[in-house]
Amino acid sequence: DLLEKHGYKREGNYYRAVRPNNDTICLFCHFGLESVLLSHLMNVSPMIIWHHTCAAPTSVTTIVTEERRKGIANFRMSAFGDVSHLYANDEPPAFAARYCECYTNEDERRD
């Protein structure tokens, strides 16, 4: 409904650009929901995103629309899990979204 209010109506595996525009929509959510939303927009299983990517808390993901053919919109991810705003302020990103790099690392989260 949100995308349709902004002019993009889902039709099967693509979006009809009913009222194409340059609107900016900001969503603030947990990595789990972000993965589901991204999977829907990109037509991939959320399992791929859940198990093979990591978006740390406070990270920024940017999705843009592309209308390569008149009236048909595609969503493209131009940035995922960006934490450059943290590094710019000498703040380390949280480890919260990750699991241990080596199982023997005692102070890191395991499965």
C-alpha cells in the first residue's frame, strides 16, 4: 500500500510506474524486517539476505527506482548496511548483527 500511494503498483514480479516520481521514503526497522522488505522488492528469498548479509544496528540501506522502460519500475539497492556515518564520528559499528568469526572466539555470539 505504501508504494502504491507513491505511484508504484506491484504486478507479478515488477512494479507498474503509475505516477513515477523522485519521492524519498524513509523506513526505520530491524534487520529481520529489512530483509523481508528487500526480498519482496528484489524478488529473492529473504533467506539469502538473512544468512549472507549483515546490516548492523544504525546502518543505512538505500534503494532507488529505475524506470528503464516506460511505465515499468525496478528497485535497485545502491547501498546496503552502510555505516560510514559511524566511522565519520570515530564510532565503531555494533557487532550485534553478527555471529562469531571463529567458533573459539569466546566473547562473540554463536548460533
